[in-house]
Amino acid sequence: MATVQSDATWPELLGSNNWENLLDPLNLSLRELIIRCGDFIQATYDAFNNDQGSRYCGSSRYGKKHFFNKVMLQSASEYQVVAFLYGTARVSLPEAFLLHSMSRESWDRESNWIGYIAVTSDERSKSIGRREIYVAWRGTTRNYEWVNVLGAKMESLRPLLKESVKIEENSSSDSDDDEKVPKVMSGWLTIYTSDDPKSKFTKLSARVQLMRKINELKEQYQDEQLSIILTGHSLGASLSILSAFDLVENGITDIPVSAFVFGSPQVGNKAFNERMKKYPNLKVLHVRNKIDVIPHYPGRLLGYVYTGTELHIDTRKSPSLKDSKNPSDWHNLQAMLHIVAGWNGEEEEFKLKVKRSVTLVNKSCEYLKDELYVPGSWWTEKNKGMVRDEDGEWALAPPDEEDLPVPEFDC
């Protein structure tokens, strides 16, 4: 097998050449970056409070200050969460999606924590010669029955386009059926752009929250070299691609913007992809398990196409994973990260190239072989947050003061 490169430049790792000659064999530095992005995504799953009995269900269990320490991120001191992102559940999506991903019985009834923005520490930034900005979008849980192909209608992307483009398109065609109009799945766009005047957390849409904070960071670090990486899995992957496009479409043209996504459903039509390609600073790398069915939805018959450069992996290559027939396992983020750590191409055997514990695979599933003796779904809050009070009664403990959910912006 050819020697894995280790001397790729930072722009190349961000896709300046569409990751040419970096995917097969998989470049070591790129492998590490992909895994780091995956760990940032996993943090959204690990921190998400999904306990229906909790008044804070739908929020992050942990505040920004010690967030990475509490989710036990490797090299936690090198990154700092600077903002949380909230999305509204008032969307026109299949009922199954609403029930398991954005529960109506949530802590704010309409709003849910859906991601965060983080930056590298001063020390880390100085050592690598740049300030990295990461945006991690939370995905769905293992139950992905929300996929409803027949209901996956497209919607014009005009609300996100530059004003000059809207005027040009309106003058040439008044029809949203025009093939030249970029379109995306209505569900993705609605989650991203919806607000809720009744909620103190989503009076501003996730889109406006993101735009405001990115512009603040751009101003704050104007004297430093910057890069923006958006990352997500499943639903979060779709939001990463959509928001990455939005950033460059609406002003971020002098900073590299890359989306590193895992198991992404199809986002939009051919016109959407073509418009993305017009921006040289915008790149998408999609890590896709060969047997995962989610990336094929909603489907070409509905006009959808695949987005970005694809890194194909195959969970069946690992000797540690079961021969599972469960599509949820094929879509599992930690299983994909395990494969990335040892992926040496379709023709080569699986062999770890970076140190990564195989036990992480079973954080939220039971995909590891039984002989490894790793319990399934082992990442849980101790006693699910129940503690004994002064009277000896068991009750749900409130979050620490620094972990209480508070709005990011005054509206």
C-alpha cells in the first residue's frame, strides 16, 4: 500500500483541491481532522438532555464554560464553546421526526438546543498559526423513522439568496418550478430559518443566531487567519451543508468555509449544487458508509442529488463490528468514526492508523461483537440525574448554575 501522506497544507485539508490525492490512501492529517469533527458532533449527542421527565428536556446538560470537559472531549482545553444554537420545533416535518428529534414535550415546549459554535484557544491558535471556528449541528437519535420520502418536498432557496440574485431570477422567471432555481428540502430550510416569538430562545432563528455570532467572531479575530468548519451527522449534516452555503452566499467570501459531514441525506437539487460550486472558498466532504441507506434519501426521483466530495467507507471491514442487519447501526456516527480511524481503502484490510478506543462504538448502540464485552448504550447521566434530597427522597437534580439554559441573544 502507498505511504499515507502527512504533509498536506491546511488549505488542502479544507478542500482547496477537493481533497484530490488525500482520500485514497487517506491522508493522516485529514483522518485526524475528520475524527475531530466527528467528536465535536458526538458532543451534541452526549450533552443533549433527552429525558422526557426532566423540565430541561431538549436543552444541553452542560453550559458553555466547561462543556468540552464534561463531554470528555480529547484535548478539551484547546477549544472553547462561545455560543449555543437553538432551533424551533414548529416545523412541517413528518410526525415521527418531531416525536423523536424535537419533542413537543421539551423544556421550552417549542425550542430545542441544536448545536454550538466553538473556537480554538489562544494557545492552540498560536501553535497552528490560525484561529479555527467550528459549528457543530446536532443530528437525530438512532431512531430515524422521520424519513418520509413522499413528504420530502422541495422549496425554493430564494430566502437565502443575495438580493441581486432574487431580483435577477424574479425578472427572468416567476415560477418556482424553474430548473434554474436552487431548491432544498423544505424540512431542512424550515428548521434553519424558523423563529418563535413566544420563545425566549428562538425569537431569532437558528440562521440569525449563527450569522450574528460568526460576524462577531470575524470582527473579533480580524487580525488573525481564520477558517470555518461546519460539521454534523444525519439531520446535522444537512444543516451543516445548508448553513455553509448560507455563509458564503451572504458575505463570507474571504475565509475558507468547509462542511465535514457524516451520513448526510440529500439536501437539494442540481441547481443548488451548481450554485455552491460558484464559491471557491466553499467545500463539502461527505463521509458515507457504503451500506447506509440515509444518504439515498429523499431520492433522485424527487429531483435530489448528492452534494460534495464523498469519502466512501464500509463498516463491514472492521473485525470488531457485528454483521448487523439493523440500518440504524449502519448510520451510527461512532461506528463511522471507528472505521475512519482504521480505513485503508476498499482493497486493503482494516487497521487502526490513529489511537481510538473501540469501546466508543457502543456509546449509543450495541454494534460491537459480544466477545468484546462492552455494554450497549453505555453513555448515560448518572442515575439519569436522580439524587437523594435532604428528606431522603429521590428527586431530579437541577442543573448546576453554570449549566442552566439561558438565551444567547437579547431580542
